[in-house]
Amino acid sequence: MKKPVYSTIKDLKKINYKSKSIKDELSDNLSNLLKNGKPSFFGIYGYENTVIPDLERAILSKHNINFLGLRGQAKTRLARKMVDLLDEWIPVVDGSEINDDPLDPISNYAKKIINNKGDDTKINWIHRSERFYEKLATPDVTVSDLIGDIDPIKAASLKLSYSDERVIHFGMIPRANRSIFVINELPDLQARIQVALFSILEEKEIQIRGFKLRLPLDLQFIFTANPEDYTNRGSIVTPLKDRIGSQIITHYPLSIEVSKKITNQEANSSYSNVYVPEIAKDLVEEINFAARKSDYVDYKSGVSARMSITAFENLVSTTRRRMLINGEDNSVIRLSDFAGIIPAINGKIELVYEGEEQGADQISYDLINEGVKSIFVKYFPEIKKLQKQDEVSPYDEVVEWFLVNENEIFIGDEFTNVEYEKVLNSVKPLDDLIDKYCNNQKKQDLLFFKELLLWGMSAFKKLDKNRMLDGLEFKDSIGTYFNDINT
């Protein structure tokens, strides 16, 4: 829809334009979507039966909203998506600092112009994309930033007394009139600044340096908060919390499939010449799930969905880097490429004391192994820790191949496609396991499954896996054990 051509209040009256509050806009437009069976928050996955219904109820109730949840739970994204529920265009008095409604002005500036020019008052139109304001709560935020202050330069240039309301310079909140205003990480906002919001939310008044202005600001407030912040950095003062209509609890994805959808949507990776097996995508998410359950990771801090996103980007980049070095035009993601995602994990997890002792790199590598174990048992029989002497295991031939022949293999990080395939195909007993348990898998995925067998067997202590500077070494665990004793 193009910008409306109506340019005066007279034009608005001719088309019988009716003023509407922003909360009425949101409620009415959401109602129309629900009536027509259309999604209200398209592109937000995992919240269909939990967060989104709560949010829809809050919008229909015309509440100010607080999203409470750990980092990386799409709190700000939900707030930004609410812009799509606004009317596409709204009229404002031309030149107004605070988006005055031409039919219901609230500032002295707009009232004076309309009083002088009447229906010939010029109007402008603003798009819904311009009606979103966002402020990150930091300790240095002041009342002047949010609400306003006296402007001595304006007073001097206009030769006005400090008692004249025209010397006021409005802050972000008044300038966001008729818009969505988001304050992220609300507990970080100093208590005295939170108090300044009381009268705006409830009495629709603002107080600036002794001025008490009755400005019925029309705002949809959205706040976000992290439970961790309540103890670490601050809290939401109780009277302010009482004035927020709905508090909505967010959460992490509850399934691998939902996590994959989010990662696929958000990851910034161009990989047309890199083939990514579906099982590799599953493993990225399993690592994230493993981190959230790990005793070495501080669960109070959470593990953001951004970890999966950046890990996937690093995974693809690891493969692309190898291709560039080897001069290859295409390649398949390898399990050994997952060593390249460790930097992405390190930056996204907060470790407890025991984790700090072991080091971030080691914990990240352990999380990859935990993810491998979860994936392994979905495709192959579980490896029992204790096995009777006469009990046959499907993995015996692989173990024997390493043990009897004193074989060991090395998978280099920068092996060419030919070298990688050759070294995995040299472990002949893997073929029988692949034929038995992976016969319905894509042909281009089979090398990944072969490497998964080796990683899984090492994770369950059937083989030894050693990380070298330039790759991975696999060998039998029993022979290595006895050699160590003899040594």
C-alpha cells in the first residue's frame, strides 16, 4: 500500500477517519487475523502452544507486557514482530515531535497549530515500520534520556523563561507516542529510573524538572527481562511490576526439530557447494541440548539458541576452508569438522567452577561427544558398558580389526575428499554395520555414518580417540591400555 495522499485535517474528515489508540490497533488487527485463521507471529517456532497464545491474550486485553526468560529465547524478536499488527499508515500533525494525532492532539505545539489553522492544518503519514522504538537498559540511562529535560539552548534562542513548557526537550518515550516502546533487560535499569515510569504507565503524566505535564501518551510498552539479572545486577521494582499487565514466560525449543527450524532460518551461511547431511544438523542441536543439561554449564545463565546458529555457521565454514585449501569445488560435512565449532560453543556457555577448572575448550569438546552419544543410539544398537564374556556384540569385528592387527587410523582436518574416503573405507568391518543399520540412508551420508560409528564407539569406551593438532587418531582401547601398563 502506497503512502496516503491526504494532506490536511479536512481530507481526514472527508474520508471519515477515526482515531484509534495503538492498543486498539493491535487488538483489532490481531482479532482479524485470528478470525481468518492466519498466524499472528509467523516465523516464530516452538511457541505455538505456549508463548504465542499468552501473548495473543495480552494483546487482546490491551496490556503492557513483560517477557521473562533466559538469553536467546526470542524475547526481542517477539516484540519486533508486533509491528506487523499495527495499521500500515497513521496520520500525524506535520512537524510534531511526538507524533500528535491530528484529531486528538496532546502537545502544546499541535494544539496551537490546529487552533490557528483549523482543518487546513498540514498532516504527514508515518509507516508502521517507523513506530518501533527500542532502548537497552544500562546503568548510564537517565531520566533525561527516557522522558526529557529542560533545554537551556532552546530557552536562550527563543528567549523563553524556564517556566515555559516550550523549553522542554522530550526524551525517547514521549517521542515514541503512538508507537511500540521496548525496554530490554529491564532489571538493569536503576530503581530510580524505573520509578519515573510509574506515572506514565498508570496516570499518563510525565514530570520534568518541576513541570507536571498531563500528556496522555499512547504507547504499547514491551519489557524484557532475564531471571538471572534479578540476583546478579538488579530487579524490577515491585510497583512497576504491578503496573505491567501481563508477564509472559519464554522457554527454549522443546525438540530437535524445532531447534533445526530456528537454526535454518537464522544461520547466515551460504553453502551451495557444501552438502550438509541431515544427521549433521541434528548433531548441532543435540550439542546445544547437551549443554543445557551439563553439570559443568551454569543452567541459570541458559544456553542461547544462538549457540546452534553460530555453531552451524562455523561448521559450514570449516568445510569451506578445507575446500579452499585443497582446491576442491564441493565437499560433504564431516564429523571431524565439528572440531571447528568449539570457538562458537566457548562464547555461548557460562561454566560453573568445576567447568572452569577443566577449561572451556575441553568442556566444549566433551559436549560434542555427548551430542554424538545421543545421536549414535538413534541409529545403532546401544553399546553396553558391561558385556558377558560369551555375549556377541555387533561392534566386535570393528574392535578386533583395531586390536588384532594393531591398526590405527588418522583423519586429518585438511584431508582431501579422496583421502578422507580412503581412510574410512579401509576399516572394512564398518561396511557390515552400515549395510545393516543404514541401508535407507542417502549414499552421500554414509561416510558421515562411518565416522559416527568410530566416534560413538570411542564415546562408549570401545575405541580410543585422540585429538591431535591436525586431526583425529582412532585406535583400540584394550591394546593401548596394556601397552601403557607395560610401559
